[in-house]
Amino acid sequence: MSGPGCPICKKPPETAYRPFCSRRCADVDLQRWLTNRYAVPAEDDDEGAREAAFDDE
């Protein structure tokens, strides 16, 4: 299989674990998400929108 390698170890990916090469690398990636090592970047909303949301409750 061609294309980018496993995001953890850079080996060629296996179809069963795509985009990873093995269950181990898939589990390593999951553990990184669960321990907040990875994070999705987000922008803060302006204060006015946040205050309006709390006023509706």
C-alpha cells in the first residue's frame, strides 16, 4: 500500500489499522488523545457572545 506512513512510527500502513501500521500504533495514538497530549486548536469567542449565551439560561 502506498501513501503516507503510519503517523506514529512511519512504517507503511496496514489496511486493517489504516492510517496506522498496527494495533499498537493505533493504541498509542488513542492514549495520546486521552491524556490530552493532542488537542484540537480553538479560538475563544468574544465575551459578548459568551455572556449572551449565559443570559438565556
